[in-house]
Amino acid sequence: MQVHGFLLPPNRFPLLPSTPPSSIPIPTQSAAPLIRCTSTSNTTSQPLPLSISDAELAARGIRVRRCSAGLDLEALNAVFARVGFPRREASRLRVALEHTDALVWLEENGEAGEGAPVAFARATGDGVFNAVVWDVVVDPALQGTGLGKAVMERLLGDLRDRGIVNIALYAEPKVVGFYRMLGFAADPDGIKGMVYSRRKNKR
Amino acid sequence: MPKLVCFLKNNVSQVIEPPSKVAEEELPQQQEVVLLERTQNDGTSEQIVFSSAADVDVYELQALCDKVGWPRRPLSKVVASLRNSYMVATLHSITTSHGSGNCILCKLTDGKEQKQLIGMARATSDHAFNATIWDVLVDPSYQGQGLGKALVEQVVRALLRQDIGNITLFADNKARAQFRSSGRARFFQMRAGVPFFRFRRAFSGGVDRTSVRFRRLMVKLHPPPSMASLASSGFVVWAMKAFSSSSSVRDLGFGRMALVLPSLALADLALFVFVDFYRNLGFEADPDGIKGMFWYPRY
């Protein structure tokens, strides 16, 4: 019945799959949210293709880090400031990083010094169904060299390995194209991203 | 207390215990608000209580999801997701009977409290800057009384009290995803479970023409005609054309939308309702052109 085919389109956006893919490990009840600081996972799913391998990054003197330990928050704040993000109080930033589900940053060996990030991305969520990606930055001096893609691909891979299928983010107009290239869709099925606005509330 | 386990390159795992003092301070405090109180004719009184840190019985939650028409999710995952959420807000209906009647049953149940989960919303957060609200649901038999609005309002207030400045959400209707995947059978179940029109009337004030038209349509379609009969009349073919020619249903306009396949139209109307609902609560869609994006991996 052809009509049927129209009524049952493939579930393009697996926001809430009724049957989870078999490769998704069910977390144990006792497990606290872990920041897994390495991409080695025990899942059988195919690793996501990386546009720049760790080895290639290493050849450029850049190391991939997946743990907030050793990250110089002042240096991170400096990168935030350079791309025009608001500066964050170090103590609160530390709290936020402790409660971050997945985190990838790139460290450059050289003049920037130990713990200084040249690219950064993190995701918060419930560790099971949903994740939201925040604070994706690349040092302006190194923008356009594939580092943004490198951190995002690794972050998405880490989230996917943990079975998180609903990965979202809020993108400024000028970076929508970048995320599209990574496989993100804007307002899929008309889903609207909404932000609480204090100024409206003050009325 | 989440532990940070770092696997270093030389395979030595190092456990970093974050200071526990800080963590306890920043957890949302238990907060209960009585939103509504009413007495029934039979002497029982009902309280609707909002709580931002109540325990959620996952079986009760599953029953609630069933009522609303959301797809079932593995309970172990639901438990984990609730535990990992920064705030789990609930609406409970607490019924107390005062035994005003003479019957034995009334005396037996005198003073006993019955607590029922009728709504839930949760928020994930980094405990400092950002929070995202997910899974807002209210028991259909309690919809249309402003409880959904009160629920989200209280969650926002509680988050602001924790000094979390960036509160976001994705306005969608879970029923859509479900019904796109499972088609028609689910639609009729959903129609029974989610009274969209009532929802709209309750939150945007007044009955608009669309909802009236929809209700009429629903009445007409009860019992719904079979798809085969619709197809033979050429209706489905027309609806397909109408839908495939526009990427957004908004372009079709409300008038025509009511004529499109009722299942699809209902789902899309529901989204407008939800966006409107959150807009009335102080949320802004796409502020400064910022787009909500979802990963749609091609793996």
C-alpha cells in the first residue's frame, strides 16, 4: 500500500527511539556520571570518521585532551575573550567543568605553555538521553585549520559511544554552516530552540 | 558525588575527588509549593503540590508517559537520566478524605493521603552557567488548568535562585517524533490522550478559530475514516502534494492546514502551541538569530 509509505516516513531524527540501537550500552545503576578521559570505549559501534587523526594533530604539535585536569582556566578564559565570549569566573568555571559530561580540548606544545587550550568544546546533559554542546571555541590565530572540526568530531564520538542520541546545541547565525557540515540540522521538524529572556521577564 | 576518572596515557587511572563541600551547597534546595487546593463534594480535598526535589517513582512516571502518549524508554535509563538531572520537578496530586460521609469506606480512608504523580519537568545543567529544560509533561486529565505553566514557571524560578543565568529548552512535541515513527495507529491513541485544543485555549487565552475548526473536524472524524477510503477519494494524494511542496507547515497557513491529513496537521499544530506556551512564560525563540540545532548523524 503506497499510502502507507507516506504515512510512515523513516524516523530521521531519532530523538526518542522506541527501540534503542543494540550497540548502546545500558548504564549500570550505580555508575555516577563519569568523564571518560579517553576515547577507548567498549562499544562495538564504528568509530566516527575523523577529518584529522590524533597522529596528524600530534605532528602539528597539538595534543588531544579529554579531561579538565590540567586545563589552565585563565588561558581558557583568554581564548573565550579573544573570540568574544563573556569571561567566566574561574571558580564557577571549575564547577561547570566538574559537571560537564564530555569535554575535549586541544593543547599546543610550544609557546602557549602547558595546559593552554587552542580549541575547546564541552557538553552537558543527563548522560543517558540528551546532551547540549556549549562553549565551542578555537583560538582565532588557529581558526580555519580544522581544529574546530577536530574537537567537535571527538566530542560527538564520545557522546555517541555512550549511547547519547539526542545531541543539540545553540548556534549563532555565522556558525550554523559549520555545524551543518558536522551533521547538525537547524530546527529539525520545526523544533525550536528557546532561551529564557530576563529582559522580557522584567516587563 | 561524581568522580572524575582520568585514564592517563600510561593506563594508570587516577581518581580525583572533587571537594564535597562545594557540591552540597550548590545542589538545588528542596522546595515545595502548593499550587492549588480544592474540596470535592464528597468531602475529599485535593492539593496540587509542586516540588523541585521530590523522589520520582519511575513506574508512576512511566504510567504518566503512557497517558500523555510518549514512547516508553528503558526504565534503567530513565532512572539514570533522572539521577543525572540537575533538577527534577514534579507535580503531585495529594487527595485527603475527611470522612464526612457515613459510609464505612469513608471512615476507613479517613485522613489517608493519596499521592499521585500528575506532572514532571527536568533540567540538566553544568551547575554554574547553563541549564536546559527537558521532558515537560502534565497528566491529560489535569491539563487546561494552567498547571503546565505553573510547573515551568517554578522550574525557571528555582534555576534562577541557583544563579543559573542561561536557561534554555527545545520546544517540541514528543508525540510528533513518536507518531512519525509509528504512524497512524499511534495517532488515534494520541488524539485520545492529548487534548491540544484545550491546551491552547488555556495558555494563549480565548478559543481561536483553528481550534474550533479542529474540534469540529475531530468530531466529524469520529470514528475516523479508513486511509483506504481517503486514498480512493484522492485526498491523500492532494495532501501529499501540499506537504511535500513546502518545507514548513507554517507556509500552508492555518486554514489549509486543517484540511491536510489530520494526523500530520495535529502534530504540527501542537508545535505552535508549545512554542506559544513557552513564549508566554518568557522564553524567546531564536534570540539574535541563534538557532537550535540537532545532530543528525549519518552513521
